[in-house]
Amino acid sequence: MERYIKPPVEVRYADELAALAASDTGKRPENWKLSPLAVRTFILGGSVKTPSGRIKISRKFYGNDALVERSIITLAGSRGLMLVGEPGTAKTMLSELLSAACCGVSTNTVQGTAGTTEDMIKYSWNYALLLSKGPSREALVPSPLLIGMERGIFARFEEITRTPAEIQDSLISVMSDQILNIPELGDEGLVLARPGFNIIGTANTRDKGVNEMSGALKRRFNFETVEPVRDVKLEKEIIVREAEDMAKAGHIDMPVDTDVAELLAVTYHELREGRTADGTVVEKPAAVMSTAEAVSVYFQTVSHAWYYGASRPDPAVLTENLIGAVCKENKDDLEKLRAYFRTASKEKSKAGAVWKEYLGSSKLLK
Amino acid sequence: MSSLSGENRLLFFPVRHHSPVCSYQLTRVIEKYRPDIILIEGPSDAEELIPVLTHEETRLPAAVYYFYKDKKKLVSEEAEDYKCYYPFLNSSPEYNALLAAKHTGIPARFIDLPYYELMINTSEKSGLRRAEKQDYADDTRLTQGDVYRALCGRTSVRGFEEFWEKYFEIGGLRLSPEGFLRQMHTYCLMTRENADPEELEADGTNVRERFMAARITEEMKSHWRVLVVTGGFHSSGLYELVMSGDVKPPKLHTVPADCKGAFPAAYSYEAADALHGYASGMNYPYFYDSVYRRICESGSHEGAFDGTALDLLVRTAKACAKKDLPAALPDVTAALSMMRGLAALRGVGESGIYELIDAVTSTFIKGEKTLSSSLPIDLLKKLAVGEGVGHIGDKSRVPPLITDFEEQCKKLRIDCDTVTPKTAECGLFTSAKGLAVSRFLHRCRYLGTGFCKLQKGADLRENRDRSRVREEWTYRRTPSTDAALIDHTADGFTIEEACRTAAHKTLAGERRCEEAAKTAVDCFVMGIPISDERQLLTERTAADGDFFSVGGGMRYFETLHRLRELYGYEDESAEELIGLCFSKLIAMLPTMANLPKEAADGCIKVMKHMSALTDSILRSRAGELETALRLMVSAPDRQPAVYGAAMGLLCRFDDSFRVEAERALGGYLRGAPEVMKQGAEYLKGLFSAARDIMFGENDFLRMTDELITGMSGEDFTEVLPQLRLAFGYFTPQETSATAKAAAALHDTTASEIRFGRVIDEGLYAFGKRLDEEIAEEMT
């Protein structure tokens, strides 16, 4: 198989999806690849019986199982699914997992930006063909939304609230009538959505108020708020697992140092909550303290150790990488990070040599 | 243990309190097993109340209210009072067992230890002696330990309640009675095996089970088929004890009859909610109660959960609409589809409360889920908990105080059948009903029922807002309302009687005139005459040697006297008590001349009040006050402020005291700096009683000016607070006139004195900058 930096979910977990499909006896909504129960197993983990024995299905989304269950049922119904939450809470990942499991495709995506236009959402034209042959199906460039409708698969709309409100509203008619009209094509221009079509949107709560969704559009979605991981242990597990996957993909053959992962998980958790494990209040940085950011910092530290010949990730390098991740939006965040290190030094200096080394590197915070 | 065969002489039915499935399966078991007697876990001192609970007119939720007063110190040295509730809902298996026994004509008995024995046999901070524990129906045992955690993990549910609903409440409805019994026994046995033996001893489980086992053994001698309904945790323990054949019941203590008791009381869904704080029973009692009612009405369990969840969903949508939250028909439809879909995905037979909450979360909350946007969930949960309050049909066992409370509420149109807070507005002087409502609510408040709270209105006790002519109350009936009324049962048959007795007890315990007078004020607002307490009040006043307490008391009595006609208060005792207080104060007044400085203000206040009374209701006694004041001013040592006030008051009786007052000020002026400073205090006292002295034909203004200008800056700063107070008694016009006169003394204008010289803004800024620059140069 060819190698990619980030293969789509349906490629990455092709074996698991195949095993689930083979053993799936549950009722499926029309055009779905798996039953809701099998989709749940794919995302939340479990095992399936196959002729060659039991196959373990890895857990891919941590945190709120009920949210996943609600999301699956929403997609099986007539409403779209809108995943909202802080950046880095795995909304996109969940959206990809759901699409891959339900439709076998996770790449039918519109990326919302300030420059997204209605053409990108509905359809546009191949102008050479348009000029030579006039408005015809051949000259039409379908958008992911149109593809989703025609094939009966999900269309994913990332960062929907980055898109201007009037552009977002072009979804309303599609979602309420399940019809997209292409007037240029005349009688052939009426596209009716096939069963299985639905929309998964994601929206960042940090963008709240930038392009507020209209009430009419909101009514066509069920909303699910994806919360950051609240359990430090779980966050550490996620960092370790994700870093392992990323290291494997990058041919970095270095075992994950769980102690260093813990440093990072605790730091992120305490800065995010604004309170240390001992109950001391610390100032929250303005930057997003997401698990995804923590994974990135950790992987950066591991890469540093690997390429510069160190035997293990260096806590001092971790501190340096932390500056880049935390001090992005506000210059006060550096002072907040320093203050956290001072507070943590008092509380955690007896926690072990790694912590001591880590907190000792606070002089690098400048 | 689970066989329903007629040959099985002893059948244990383990229950979870308020569980509809337990009720459903228990009634089926009773039909099939046909027991000769039903024994139920419940404190045996309430056995006589069983007919009251099953009375046709009794409406649930209701409870048995137990109390025990540990006067003999059998529980602890603290000799505390204890109380607890044993609540019953329509879905309570114990209640349905009682009902089934009544319908089939077989006896039903409560077999647990009497409540007082439960308390005696429970260690501190354990079982029913936990501070927050007021509910006998305790299921926490079923939800503790590692068993349920492991089960929740394996079955992918979020917690015990969801686990219970899925596998027992909904799953259990589809089982045969035998199958359900087996499932319950298995689960309860697992939790029992995980229990700490020391804890079983400490929380009284062991001794209770010995007692219950002895009762079961005893009943088996006279009945063939015995059905035992107990909390699931006890079944296996009891079974072993009974089967061992050697049960020695614990010896019961002898407790005086007036120290213990059990009464039926109205209860509320809100109090029955496990999330309410007692950590027992089930969450969302109204929801589960409705499920059971639905089963009973339709005669089938099919669709009971789905139907109840749908009802609640619609009610939630309506509640949302009332709050202007978007919850239209498509949202309800989407929620219904979500609810059913989740039930299918999770393998739950029908939609339970957790599917309903999930559905509302997903479909009603538009946008990020935050505290403020979660209102639909809050509304749903509130509806699922329920707001209703029960009613006891058979009044023969209901304490008369509760009966009177309900009758009064009905008469005054006060809604006491809901726990939803209500408001009542009463115009005190516009209608007889307004005053009657006010008095009733004041009485309820006085008895400590927690039923009502005065939000707005006159506070005669604190002498605040006396001019208000309306009162605004919030009220709501909770189980603690009934509990408080039951606690006052011995005080009388009616609310009024109980208040009268409680007031009498309070008065009897008071030693200070002021506190006794406050109780008289309480009686006043409750519309209870104090004529019967006149002797007690007289004694308290006569025996009180505290000048300030008697002074405070006199103020309260005057309030009562002055407002009696307005409030339609038919009692004339206050006037007499005012006279008595006045006599006491006259006798003590001369000794107050040399008070500590801190007490001076309080003394002046009483003196002025006495003076004011001699202008109104005690005109004939002005002479007595004058004599006492003359004695006061002739005392060798005098506190300057009190002295000044006495001089000021004497000016009212004899104009020559104006000259005396002037002389006295001159004395302070001519004194050493310390004495001069006392002059400011003297002025404060004098002006508080007779500020008009400043505007007479005398030298007061000049002398006051001398006093102030003759002081050093430091001394002036020290006495400034006293001077501020002294001039604080002046009206704005008087202050203006004083400033004008003082300006004339210094060849300037009044505005110059009052407001200072106007400085140009630019000049001020220049000076400021100059100051800063010099300061900078110097550093």
C-alpha cells in the first residue's frame, strides 16, 4: 500500500471496517455501510466475531460515549449533526470517523473559511466546457454537498461558522427539502437527495459571534458539544497513543516516555482548568490548551530527541516547545506560563526527577 | 428463596424503594403466591398507621414521620432529638404490598425495629445517624462497592441509575416474576458480599436483621405462606438468619411515650428525589411514579416507559415555550425519534429517562451546551422530579395542627398542595382577608415551619419599613413544614393555640425586658393578644435591671400601642407596660450620668424617647422625668454627651436651663485642652436633644466658634467625628443659617465657609505639576 502522511480514516482502519461489515447483522439505515451498533463499536471500541476468531476494535474517541450514540442516531434521522466545541477537542476526528463508518467515505468535505462562496457549497462550472458545450452535466463541477446528495453519503462541512452567514444559509433549502435546484440545467437541474445523505458540520466555540448561524439553519441541526478531556489519566493515554501513531507514521523508532507524557498532560490539564491538583488557582492562558496541541508538543519533543540523537525526550526541550504552543495569541500568556511553573515548582518538586528536571527548565521561558 | 410454589413457606421479595418494576412484579408475585401475611421492612412503631396510608382518600406522596427525643441519653450524651421520614409513592413496592394486603384481606406488618431502637443501635455518623440522613428508605447500599462499577463498565452505561433503569426497570418488566426475583436476588447477593462487616454492625444492620428475623420466625408459627418485602440488601442476610433457626431478638429499651412517635404526613416528590440530598430512593420520582400509574391504568407494561417519556417530552416542550425557548413541533418529533433510536442502539426495550434527557440535549439545545443554554434540560429534570405534594385522607391519625394548617390554607386560599414557590400579597389595612393572611403566615413563620418567607413588608421587630402597608410573601409547602407542625403537636390543636403556647414558652424563658417585648411584637403581628401574658411581661420588666433592655422594651411596647388600632389589635396591655418601663427607667436614670463613653448614645436615645412619651401618652409623668434629669445634671461625675442631652431636655421644662447649658459650655471652653475636647461631646448631646438652642438669643454660636477655633489642629481632628455628629442633627436650613452666622463672625460669606474658595482648574493643574516637579527634583 502506498504511504501517506495522513491516510483517510476508511483507509487507515480498513481492516476494522471490513471486519465489522462482515459480522454486522444489525439493521442499517438505507445506504449505510454499517448498522448504528457497528458504527458505535467502530468509534468506541469493542470486539467482533469473525470466522478467524475475535477481532479487537480499537477505541478511537474518548470522553463522552453518549455523545457518540446521539450523533449516530442524529445522522440516521432527518436532521444534520453539528459538532461544536473548543478547538482541539477531536470534533473533526469524530466527524471523519462517523463519515467513514456510515458511508465509507470521510473525504467529502467543504472547508469553511471567510472566503467560502455559495459555488463551493453547491456547484460550480468548468468554464472551458461551459463555453464550448453550454450548461450541461458534463460542464458542472459538483460540490461535496451535491456529491453527497447524489451518492447518498455524508457531506462534511468543517468550521461552518468561519463562513459568512448568508453563505451558510444556502444549506437551508437543501436540508429542509433535500433538493438542490440547478436552474442552468433546465428540467434536468433538479437533484433529489438519495437516502443516506446528511451533513456533519463542525464549529469552533472560539469563533462564536464571528458568523453566528441563523435560527433557521440551527433548527435543521442537532447540536452536540464536544468537551475537552477532563480526566488527566485519559489525556495522558491519548497523548501516548496519538504520539505513538505519529511516530510510527514518521518512521521514528523511539519508545514513548510515559513520564514525559504525564508532565504534559498534567500541565495542559491544570492550565486549562485554571487550578492545580492541590487546588491552587492558576491563571488560564488565552491560548487553546487542547489535547491535540499537547500531542503536537509531545511529538515535536520526540522528533527533536530522535533526529538529534538523544535517548529520550528531554523535558527542557518540552518546555521550549510549550512556549511555541502556549504563547500564540497573547503576550501575557508567557507570564502565565512562568507563574504556573513557579506554582508547580512548590507543589511538584518532590514528585520525581522528571518533574524536577522539567520545572528546573523554567529559565527557558523567555 | 424465589419459588412461588404454595409449598414454599417463606418467600423473600427484595426491593428497591420507589421502583415501579419492583411494584409491578411484587403485585404479580402476590397474585401467584397468595401469601397468608405480608411482612414489610419498616419501623414497627408505625404499624397502626397502615390503614391511614392505604385509605381511599390518601393521595401520595405521603410519609410516616418518626421522631425520638433522646432525653434518657440512650443514643448519646448530647440528648438530641431525632426524626426521619419513611416516604411512600405510588411506585413504592412497600405501599403496593400494603395495598395488596388490604385488598386480599390478609394482614400486613412492619417488622423493623422501632425508630428509637434504630437510633440507639446505630453508631454516630453511620446509617440513619448520618447528618444528612432523614429518609428511612435507603438504597445507597445497592449503589456502593465495586460490583456496580464493574457492571457499568461492562455494560457501557454512565452510572448505576442508568444501569438500573436499563436492566431492572425496563428489562425487568419483561421477565416472569420468578425470573425477576432471581435477577434481584443475584444482584443483591453480590452487593451484600461486598459489604464491610464492621459497617454492618456500626449502622445497625445486624441488630435490625436479628429483630426482623425473629419477627418472621414468630409470624411463621401462625401463618403458612409468609411473604417478606425488604430492601434488597437485607434479603440474603435475613434468609440465613431465619434458616439458622436460632435467632435471638435484641432487647428493646423502655422509652417514655412522649419521647417517641410516628405520624402520617404529606410528602413531596421533590423530597423523595434521590438527588435532593438524602441519597436514597430513586432519581426523578415523578417520572417513575407516572410509569407505574400507566402500568396500573392500562393493565400492561407495554409502552409504559415510551408513553411516559413522550408525555414528559411534550410537557418539557411546553415549559420551554413558556420561557420563550425554541421548542417547536419539529424539535419534539426529532427528540422522539432520537429517544427511540437511542433506546434501540443501546438495547433498552423502551425509552427511559436517560434516553429522554439525551434526546432533549441533542435536539432542544441550539448551540454550545453551557449552563445558560441547558435550560431545557433543567426544565425536563424539574418535571421528572415532580412538584406535587400528597394528602392524608384519614385525618384521625393526622396531628390536629396539620389539619388546622390545611383548613386555614383552604379558607385563606393559600395553595399548599405544591412545592412550587408561590407568592401572596396582603394589604394589611385594606381588607380583613389581607390581615388574616398576614397573621396566618406570620404564625407559620413563628412556628419555624419554613413554609413562608416575608419578602417585603414592615419589620416591627427590627423597626424597619414601618410605613409599608402591604406585605409580600413567598411560600411553599415541603415535608419539613409538616415535620415542624408535628413537632409542635403538643403545643395546641390549632395554629393559633400552638403559637400562643410557643410564645408563652419563649416568654417564660426570657430574662430581659427587651427580648420579652420582641416576643410581644411577634404576638402582635400574629394577632395573638398578650393580655394573658401580662403578668409574665410585668415580671420580666420589673426584674430587669438593665437600663438599655428596659429602654428597648419600652420602644417595642410603644410601637404596639401606637399601631394597635391600625392593625385591629384588640389588646390594651401595651400602655400599662410602657408605664411600667417608664417607672423603671426614671428610677435608674440618675445613675446613668457617668456612663462609659460607648454607652452614651444608647442612653441618650432612651432619654429622648422618655421625653417624647411625656409629650404624648405619659403627659402626666413629665414631672418625674424633670426630677430625674435634674438629679442627673447635679451628679458629681458626668459623661459630657449624656450631660449635654440632659441639659437639652431640661430646657423643655425650664427655660433657665438655656443659660445653664451656655455656662456649661463655657466651662468646657475654659478648661485644659482635654476638657476642651469634651466640649465637642457635650455639644453632640446637647444638640441631639435641643438643637434650637443654637438659634436663640445667646452666645452659643460664638462659644461654639471659640471652642472649634481654640483647638490645635491635632485636637480638632480628634474631636471632628463628635462635632460632625453634633451638627448632623441640624436640618439643611439650620446648617445654612448657622454657616451664615458663623461667616459674620469671621467677616466672610456662608458659601465660602460651606463650600470653600473656588479654585481655577488651570491653576490647580499648574500647582499639581509644580508639586510633582519639585518632588522629582528633591528625590
